[in-house]
Amino acid sequence: MASAFFIASPSPGGGDQLYKLGADQSVTQWTAINNLNPFDLTEFDGNVWFGGRTATQGNQLYKLGFDGSVTQWTAINPGGFPGLNPNDLTVFNDALWFSGATPTQGNQLYKLGNDGSVTQWTANPGFMPFNANLTDFNNAMWFAGNTATQGSQLYKLGNDGSVTQWTAINPAGGGLFPLGLTEFNGNAWFNGGTPTEGRQLYKLGFDGSVTKWTATNPGVGGLNPQDLTEFNGNAWFNGNTVAEGFQLYKLGNDGSVTKWTAINPTAGGLNPRDLTVFNNALWFNGLDPTTSKQQLYKLGFDGSVTKWTANPGFMGQGLQPSNFFVFNDALWFDGGAPSGFELYKLGADGSVTQWTAGGSLNPRLVSEAAADPDSTPSSIFENAAWLQGNDPVAGNQLFKLGADGSVTLWTAPNHSTFPNDWARFA
């Protein structure tokens, strides 16, 4: 039967532990290992793997078996702080790859094979930063890695296991520092640093070529593209301008880059964030030009941009929509209300409704609060959305948003706090 696991802190203490949400929706504390503090739950080869603390060996790799057993899997670098410290666990080519610490070489690339073997894959001193943004694209895995003399560059892990430094861009300025690799239209696009133009949009082609795609706003930090999101055959992102702050940009499927808005130019720009596709439109958080407060905006299928709400929110600071997720033919989000931050619903008809009141729920999907969100499945499970939310008496707990729209405090007061991360067994 299906089950899900998440991380939460029991009461009394003992550090974060693993919890199980069963198919019957019962919640069980699954581990009681002193200060385990599990992180980055990642499904691979029928099991769930994660980093966790040990009493004497720092953070090591753990296995949560399909049978429910929990096993410390490694004892690498036990005398060094913080142990192996596995992070950014990512499945690629029938193996689980991660960044892990070594006694003398800093963070390196490690491989967990489907036979359970753990192998240090690279031995380049100072090679990998703590979070290398491991990303699967075109039958290879790409990541940010440090070099001896050229700063942070783009690396490729090939399907054959070879590791290659792929770029040598901006070596005198600290490197390329590739961020946010996102696949669109057969290529991968990312935010990278240039020698003289600040941060610009780069293209990693299907053929492996790397091209600086923009040279926008060179005197003010560059374009600095963020939150690239595909919608209606194009990719949209938040980008910087010289005089209008951050605005909505369009990357067309022909490769053209167009500044799409000029909203609120004298007070920081539109600053579109949390771009989310729902019901044939792209929804996002943007600044109201008359108040400079955050409201809900809609980018329509026809390219029109509309400020959708004019909600005063909490203490007059605007709706401030965030933590969007789609569930049961509606878009749900955390937004400001007179009582604090509550759950809102955007219906398929475009209506916006404050769904909870009185408790400053401050909701988000449990899965959204994850150390490695790109490898975390959504915490929509058994026809319900499972949320991290605040209860006025019990504090931060597990909540259930049912398919009927009901919102229920699911864990008893002091049962667990701050549920986060998510993994599933089929």
C-alpha cells in the first residue's frame, strides 16, 4: 500500500525525525534516533535515501528500506566535521549522485550504485560547492564545480561516468557561477556571470555548446534572469532592467528575448515571482504600481498581463501571494489577510477566495519545505494536499486540505512540529 514519509521534530526534543503518513492517513513517528535530523529525502531503487546525523561520525548517508527499516549506510570521513554530509541527492543513469565531504579534498562527487555501493567519484581538491545544483539534461548530468584557478564553472557528468569541466568563462571574475539550469525547447538555459556585463542568460545547447545569450543592462548587474518557467510555447522569467527594476521577460521558442512589461518602473519594477501555470494562464506575485504592495497577477494565453487582486492583506502590506500549488482544479496559495497569512483559493473561474481565517495558518506544501526541492515529489497524496501550517495553540503542524475543501489539523498538539520534505513508496 502507498505511504509517504516526511521530516518533523517530535515533542519532547531529540532532533528532527522521520514520520510516516500511511495510506489510511495515520501519522506515525518512524525513528527515535538521537538528533537524527534527516534531510534531502530522495527516492532511488525502491528505497528512500537521506542524510542524517550520527552520534560520533557527523552526517552520513542513511537508507529507509521499502520494508520500513532504517540503516546508517556510510561511515565516511568520520573524524572530520561534518562527516560525509551528503547533499543534493540526484538520480541519474541508474545511480544516485550527491555532493559529499572528504577528509582532505573538500566536497566531491559521490555515486551510490543500485547495488548499494558508495564510491567517491572525483578527487579534485576543493571541487564541489555545498550545493552543486545537479541537473539531468540530454543524457548527462550538469553541475556547478570549483576549479583551481577559474572559479565556479559548469561541469558535465557523462552517461559513461566521465567528469569534464565544460566551461572556462570569466576566470578572472570568480568564474561563471551557473545557476538555475532549466530545460526549454531542447536546450538548457541558466543564469551565469560574465567578465563585464554582470549576470546574463546562457544557453547550453543540445549539442553541448555554451552561448551567452544576452548582454542586457551591463552597467547595473546584468539581466540576472530568475525563475524561468515554460508557458504557452515560450519561457518566462524575472529579469533586471536599467531604469524599471525587475520586469517580466519572454524567451521565445525562436530564441528571442523580450522585456514584456514596464509596470511600476519608479518603485522597483513589477518583480514577478513564483511563476506558476494554472488553467491556461501563468500566475505570479507582482508589485502593484499604485501601492508597491504585492498582489496576484495573471499572464494570459494571449500575452496580456493583468493585476488580478487589490487585497490590502495583512496590516495593509498587500496580498503577498506565495507558495502556489495546483490541487483539485484550483490554484492554492499563502496570502495576507486581516488575521495574518491564510490559505487562498483561485478557482478555475478566476475567483479568489480566502479559504481559512483566524489562525494565521501560513500554509505551504510539506514538500515545498525541502532541502532539495527539484528531487522532491509533491505532498499531494491520497487525494489530499498535505501542508505545513501554524495552529494558534499547537504551533507549526501537519494540516490536510481535502478534496472537499476541508482544512484539518492532522497532528495532535505537540505531536510533531515543522513537517518538511517528502518521499513516497508506491
